[in-house]
Amino acid sequence: MDVKEAIEKRRAYRSLEPVEITKDLIEKLGEAVILAPSCFNNQPWRFVFVYEPDVLKKMHTTLSKGNEWAYAASMIIAVFSNKELDCLLKGREYYLFDTGMTTAFLILRATELGLVAHPIAGYNEEAVKKLLVIPDNMTVITLVIIGKHSENISALLSDKQIEAEKKRPERLSMEKVVYLNRFK
């Protein structure tokens, strides 16, 4: 699968079935994140791969209502950083951008491996930090839900989520996001 195909196949599915989490899989995903670019090669990102069943179950308690579908995940990856770990140039904090780029690498590699890697914002950050022993000065930027796509629609999904499972949600047109030479 080339990059273009991975980009096209990537979907934020919510209907998941289990996938075996192996050392090899973790290494493949880890290799993708360490190769991402960052400001002055600071590599400000940090990840906790949660896959042990007892810890995974505790992670469920940190998820917001509406994210119960993620209980079927085989792994949840906490993505975090701190602005002090990256460039601070003329008031611009690069850590969120750089961590977002490496998360995209993770998502595309997972897609290439036949997995769903669905980033979410619906979680209790303080509870995640406490459970995973992430220092207070870090920002948990996202949780990435990992599983295998199931053709069977999860009963936990809302009507809107079910529609998104059946058909890719509409994307903005190129004209609304790409401008030539200046923003108009």
C-alpha cells in the first residue's frame, strides 16, 4: 500500500473487533512515530500504548459519554507532550503541530497494517494522566483507539455515528480549504 492509498483508506470507524496486539505490531507503530519530522528534531511527543486487559478496562472509565464504542478497542494509545520539549519561536509553540504530525504517521501506518486508528478528544485528561502516571506538566493531546474494523455495526453507536460507519462523512471541497497565493 502506498501513502496515497493509506490516506484514502483511512477512516475513523467506530465498529471494532479485536486484533492481537503483539510486540511486532507495537514496534511497527513505534517505528513510524520516531521517524516523523519535528522542529529542530526535538521529537517532543510521548506515547503510552495501553493493551493489557486490566489497564485497558480502567482506561474505559476515562472516556466521555458517546465513546463507549471504544470499549471494543484492542489498544488505546495516549499521545502527550509539553511545550517545553519543542520549539518556542516568537510566541509560536510547535509541540502541538509536531505531535499532530507524528500522530498522523501512526494513523497511516496502522491503516497500512489493516487497522483502525481513531483519534478522539472525548476523555478526562486528569484521569488519563493519573492512571498512566503521566506527569502533570504534560498535555494529553489525544487518545488513539486501535482495533480492526468490524462489518457489524456496533449497537453502542448513535444514529449519526452509524451513518458515518456506512458512508465516509462529507469532506469540505478543495475550494474551501486550498487557496492560491493569498487567502481570499
